[in-house]
Amino acid sequence: MLFWTLTACIPVLTTPGEPVSTEYVKPDNAWPAADSVPRLEAEGYAVGELVEHELALDQNGQAVDFWQFYGNVWVLDVSTIWCDPCQRMASTLQATADEYKADGFVYVTVLAEDLEGAVPDEADLDFWADTFGIVDQPILEDSAGFTTPLTGGQFPLLLVVGRDLRVTARVAIAEDALLREAIEDAL
């Protein structure tokens, strides 16, 4: 039997060739990005905590920094390609993003596994976007493995993150109406 020890799992995050620092540097990608972020001490992903400083590659092959969404309300949706509830959430993702975009909202999907349980590649991310009509929201891969201790193997994981990068809600049941309610509370 496999056990995950959350306190012992400290991921080392890298972009190609470089470790992640605690300093925010505005990334060069297509997604909303804060010009600067105040000095933060990341805490984790529980409600009330400041999200970790994570980097991952998006469907365009560009590095995305979670801290770039400072100033926005955003959803962190950790899904897998093979997961039916994940697919149902993806089918409403673009409509949800469109509804709240004017309020400074971003829907960030991290695909933790492909159909075989491996880390998705750029083609898998493109497939997800094309299949579910996601045209202007980031879809990320998890080659660093940071999502594994978060989900405990249960997908999707739906977190709403406030403008200050603090988790405001964990949506326990993968239903669009419940997610929208949590988003509205954070806005």
C-alpha cells in the first residue's frame, strides 16, 4: 500500500534548466500576469493559505508561474485526461471563464496525468483544449509532480484562489454551480 506523507514532500520545481526562486519574475506568456508581487511566504493549498510558487509549462510550451495571477481571482483545477468528472468540468470551463473574465478571473487547469497515468505532454494539453473548446485559459502539465500530494489520487481538485493568492475555497463536489458559487464569493 502506498502512503503519501505531505509534510515530507517538498517538490523541487524547475523551468528548463533553472530552479524556481522565491522571487517573482513576470513570465513571458499569453496569460494575465502581475507586473510585480509583494514578498510572500507561500504556505500551501489549504483554505486560507497562500499558494505555493509553482512553475509549469502550458499548452503553448511557455512557462507559467502561479504567482503571475496575483490580483486575479482564479481557479486551480487539477484534473486528469482519463477522469470523467474532470471532463465534465472541462466542458463548462470556457463558459465559466467567459462569465467572470471582466471581473479579473482566470481558470487554470493542471493536467496531472494522461490516459496512461504519465505526465501529459504539449500534444495532450492541446487535445484537452481542442476537445473542450478551451480557447483562452491556461492548461498546464505537472512534470514537477506538485499535485500528487494535493489530490491524494482523487480528481478533480478544485480550488478557488483570491486576488492575494490565498485559497478561498475548496469545492468538494465537481459541479459547475458549486464552483461558480465559490468564484462569486471570492470576487
